Amino acid sequence: MNFIKKWVLGMIINNIVNRKGVKQMFEKIKAALSGQKTYIVALSAIIGVLIAWVNGTLTDVEAVKAIIEAILAITIRAGVSKT
């Protein structure tokens, strides 16, 4: 029974996603985010680290380490995109 539900749900989702307008919308979103996804994720990570640090979930050392790792991701992405 569970297999049938998954199959029906998959068919419905495929039908919706295969529509021309939806495909064009996803292509526009993909084009707009081209080259920006790494920066968005890294900045989101920094914001998450700052929130966790303020709440006391992370120590000072852990927060600094995580922020440095996010900055490294940004610089590596910038270096890769220029080559």
C-alpha cells in the first residue's frame, strides 16, 4: 500500500514539474543563482554560527573556527570562478 501511495505521489509531482511554465521558472531561478549558491550558503553558515554563539551553543573557539571555514569556502569559490 505504501508503494502505491509513493508511486501516485511521484506521478503527480512529475506531472506538475514537467509543465512548461514550471520548467521555465526553475530555469530562471537556476540562472539567477548561477555562481551565487556558495556565497549564500557561506553567509547563511556565518549567520547560523553567530546565532549559535549568542545562544551559548558554540564556544568562542568553535565559532571562530566555523566562521573562518565559511570565509575559506568563499575565497576558494572566488578563486575557482576566476580561472
